[in-house]
Amino acid sequence: MNFTAFTALIRRDLRLFFMDRRAVTMSFAAPILIASFFGYLFGGVSGNTEASKIKVVIVDEDGGDVSRAVLSALQADQALDVNALALDEARERVRTGKTAVAIVLPKGFAESSARALFRRDQQRPEVPVLFDPSHSAEMQMVRGILTQHVMEAVTSRSMSQASIDDALRDLDGTTGLSAADKTALRNLLTEIGKWNARPQSGTTRSGFQMPYTVREEAVTAHKGTPYNSMAHSFAGMCVQFILFMGIDTGMVMLYQRRSGLWKRLRAAPLSRFVLIGSRAVSSAIIAMIIMLAVFGFARVVFGVRIEGSFAGMVGVCAAFALMTAAFGLLVSVAGKTPEATRGIAILVTLILVMLGGSWVPTFIFPQWLQNVTFAVPTRWAVDGLDAMIWRGSPFSAAVGPIAAMLGFAAAFGAVAVWRFRWEA
Amino acid sequence: MLEVTSLHKRYGELVAVREVSFAVQPGEMVGLLGPNGAGKTTTVSMIAGLLEPDGGEVRIEGASVRGETDPVKRRMGLVPQELALHDELSARENLVLFGSLYSIKGAALRRAMDEAFEIAGLTDRAGDRVATFSGGMKRRLNLAAALLHSPTILLLDEPTVGVDPQSRNAIFSNLESLKAQGKTLVYTTHYMEEAERLCDRVVIVDHGNVIASGTLDEVRRLVPAANVLEIEVENPGVDGWCGALREMDGVDSAEPAGLTLRVTVRDLARHSPDVLGWLRDHGYRCSHISSERADLETVFLALTGRSVRNQ
């Protein structure tokens, strides 16, 4: 092999790449900027970035103490931004996207809900929930929060001494209950009355409360190590923009063919390995440099650490760099002209990136699609980087992604060499 | 010496090059002439090893080129029709790269680059980016890059396309100098006047076929009717005054236009005296006589019925 030519061609590729401001910007600045943005959106460095509140409107048609209590409780909830409006205005705000959810507490809500709490023969009040269909996830969340606060408010009201007395008074005239049920209910209400009459501190309220509290713990590489969402976003964006660099590798080969440089190279006594291999090696080196720079930035600015195996991290990066190089060669055989090739190459790359989980985690995909993503090299790259960076996995967890990416690199490279148009 | 024997190349049904054969000796320049699409570049590409021929053989100083890394390829230098330079790099960086392709480095590379820049007339611009060069300067550098490894055979594929007259003359001067050094040169062009100026022999191709080959004189003689004698006559006659000339043996046509009489003869040396004698015998006084030989453009036109430049 002509080693002088091999290294000279690699040096040329590196020099041309770093002279190209557009390529450098796209490969270094763009992933850093976009990864920082997404990382901030998904929790930031400490994972404590305040999430935006869900805008909710309450339409209080009941106007009683129960509905006011529900309104106050919802307004105090940290996850919600609650306003009270009339029904028409609430509907308009939902329709125009200014509010995600509107809850209507209908007239007589307190009365009916208190009666229905113990009596299945009583009609339960209907609470209309108007929601923006593009915010259905928020609607589910608001529904859960509403349930909690309504239960607390209604049971508080239902278990007050006045309500107990009213219920006991009405019980004898109630139809639809057997004598045994009436006796059981009377005993229950009487016992609640005794419970309410016991000496108690001023802060204790009657009624139900959530019977548990939640302690959330993000499980990361080590106990006490907070989750740094920058880790995943930098991994994802790094994968995306390195693949774009791979496209440029293929484009450069197509442009060189057009310019006549390919003829000059082919006229020299050089093997195909030197010509195509130098291109692949230079692409892989550029990919490694980009990863070093991007993760270096993440380490210095956002404190993203490699919590797992360092050797595994190097292995995953090297395998991904080789896969990118082979992908670039594949791009160079995808079309006859740069113009015809670029569009399809970008589309394929975006699909690979999307399916690989660079934009959104793959767990939100349907199961069949999650299975499909195992046939996508970027899935292995993102999973491998996640495992080595923030999950704190050992080297053994890197073996699978490394093997998969080397397999893809071999397959892409073989197709590229097979389909490569050597003749100028 | 370069020997090309029965080179053949087809793309599907299209025969791009059909049984092309010629040989070029050291110190000789052979022009491969023809219109665009005639098969010139395909022929050069096969000689340079860029294209695999379907048939035929190329021998470089007696040796066939076997494989992409055959050292025999070092004896050839290719000047592609397209500029084969990195615009983003300096002229020196380009030559360093191209020298590396032939494993030239160190002092040998510096010496070769100095010579190349001298030839290209770009010594004072060696450190400048190629993107800042004029078209002519790029063409000269394109030629110089092919000379770095001192090839004995130089393949020039339309090396003057889009070049200003000054750079064209510089390139011609370089080529004449290389020929004088004993290099073997193959020059493709569709500019017939370039071939007439530079080439010792020509091979005219059209639709992949060789339609004529030989020295310039040999090729010109393929079109004898194009031997034209132009005579300025001080006292031309009235209409039809030279009709009798057309009846003379060896005269194909005689057309008066004002004071100029244009006579086409089959053999300029043999029949010109007869024409001049007839004019003298009939009292016509000649103030100026000139002869015109067929140029290659005329030859191509005569052989194919088409102009080279209207393809």
C-alpha cells in the first residue's frame, strides 16, 4: 500500500473539512446549540428546571363552598395555572389554544356530590371537562389532580357535623335502602359524628385526604447523582449532526468526480483501498473529533460526566465513527450527481435520527416501532452513549451497541464498495 | 513510446470507441481530433487506466498496464479536461498532495514543485489559494500537476478549454518544450488550428471511428480538391472570360470575383503553371498570386460532411 498517498489523502480531507466554515458550524456549533436547548427543555443540568404550568380554567356555576374549595386547591397546585371564567369565555379560550383544559363545576355540584358519596342510588353530578385535543396528555393529568381535590373537598363537606346531622335526619324517609342497610349507614354516620366531636387541633379537617405522599427518586448511575438531561440531548444531537457530516463525505466524493480530481487520483498507481479507505478513515477521524469537542463542551459547561465505562464510551464513539464513515461512502453511491443525492440522503438521515431516539425517546413509540428501531444503527448509538454517559453502565453494556454498529459499518461499506463507480 | 492497439469500448448499444489504433514515439506529439462525443476522452481514459476497455491493448514502452497499482502508470501523466485542483488549497498544497500520490516527498518533491511552478509561470503565486487564480492560471497549474512525477508520456485532454490567448500560448510553449525534451505527447482537441500548430501527426475520430490518420500533409492530401490558387488579375475580362480555364486538365473550378480569380486544382505543384500560362497567353496580367492548402477543419468537413464545431 502507498502509505504516503494514504496519509496525504487523509490530511487533505481533514484540512478541507476544517477550512469549510459551513461544515464546521454544522458539525460543532449546531449540535451544541440544539442539544443545549433540548437539554434545558427536558430538565436542564440539575433536573429541577421549573416545568411550564398547565393553563386551566374553572367555570364555577355552583358558587358554593365546595366548588370554591376545589378552585382554591387547584390554584394552589404547582402544576397548574388556574383562572376562573364564565363558560363561554372558557370554551373560547380552549378553542383558540389559550387554555389546555376548562373544568365546569355545575350548579348543585356540592349538594349532589355529597349525596352520591355514600348513596349509589343518588344521581352523580356530571362535570364537563373541555380540552384542547392537541393537549390530551395535559387533560389526563388535570383529570387526576381534579379527582384528588374534589374528593378532599366533597368528603370534607360530607363529613362535617352539619352534613352528618342532615343525613341522619333524612335517613328514615329514604326509599331504596333495606332496613339492614339503613341501620349500617346510621351506625356509620353516628360514628363519624363521634369522630368529629372528639377533641382535635385547629388544623385538623374532617373528610378524606390522599392516604399517601410520594417521594420521587431519579435512578441514575449512582445514588445521589442527579439526572443531567443534557447527557441524553447531547448524545442525540451528536449522532444527528455527525450523520450529516457523513452525508458531506459522500457529497465531496461526488463533487470530486465531477471536478476531474477523481481522474487524477485514478490515473495514479493507487489501489482502491487507498482511495476509498483514506476517505473512510478521514471521516471517522472527523467524527471522533466532533464527539470529543461536543462532549467536551457538555462536560465543561454542563457538567455531563461519563458515569459508565470510559473504555466502553471510547468503543461506542469509535464504532459510531466507523459506521458514519461507511454511511458516507454509501451516500456517494446513492446517486450519480450531488444534487440528486443530497435530498434523499438528508431524508434518510432524518429518518434514522428520528427512529434512533435522538429527538424523542424510543419508549414513546408503539411497540412494533420500537422493535423496528433495533434495525436502525442510530438506536444503538444513542442507547450506547446513554448507557456509558448517564446510566453508568459497565463495559459489557457497550458490547452490544459496538457490535451492532460495526455490523452496520461492514454492511454499508460492503454495499458502497460493491456499487462504487470506479470508472471516471 | 505509447502503443494503442484496437481499443474498443461500448456502452450498451452505443460504440464509443471502435478499434482505435495508433502509436506515439518519444519526442512526438499526436493529436487526437474530433468533435465533442467523438470518443477522444474515452480513448484517453482507457489509455490512462480510468476506463476498462472492452477490447484492445495499451502498451507503455512495451509493457501493458496490469492493475491499478502497476508501476507502469508512473510513466504516464494525465491532464484531465476538467480542472483537477482543490480550489480551497494553495497551489503548493495541491502539488504536495499530487506528489504524494506518486510517493514523492522531501527534497525531491520540493525540486519537482519548483520546476512545475516554473513551467506554469506561477512561482510567485505558489502560496496563493487556487480559488484566486484566473482560468488560464488554473489550466497552467493543471498541466504542471501532471508533470510532477516526470512522466515520459503525457496525456492532454483538451488542456486549453476556456483559456485566454496569453495562457494558451504559454501552454503551447510548454508543450513544445516538453516535446523537445523527448516526452511522448497525446493531445486531444476539437480546435483544429491547435493541432496544426502543435502536432506532428493527427488521428481524426468521429463517432468512435478513426476516419483519418497520418502526418498533417498526409491528411491534407486526402482532400485534393481543396488545393486552391488565388490570383489577382489587373484586367479581368467580361462575364465568362475564364470559362475555358475550367476545361483544362487538372482544374476543378475557376470562379472570378471582382479582380480575384479563385482556381481549384488537383495538384498545386503540377497544375499551377498551366493555369498561369493560360492567363499569360490570353493577355491577363497577374498582380498577386497566393495558394491555400486545406486545413484540418476542411479535411474533417470533407470526410464527414459536418463541421467539427457545429456538433
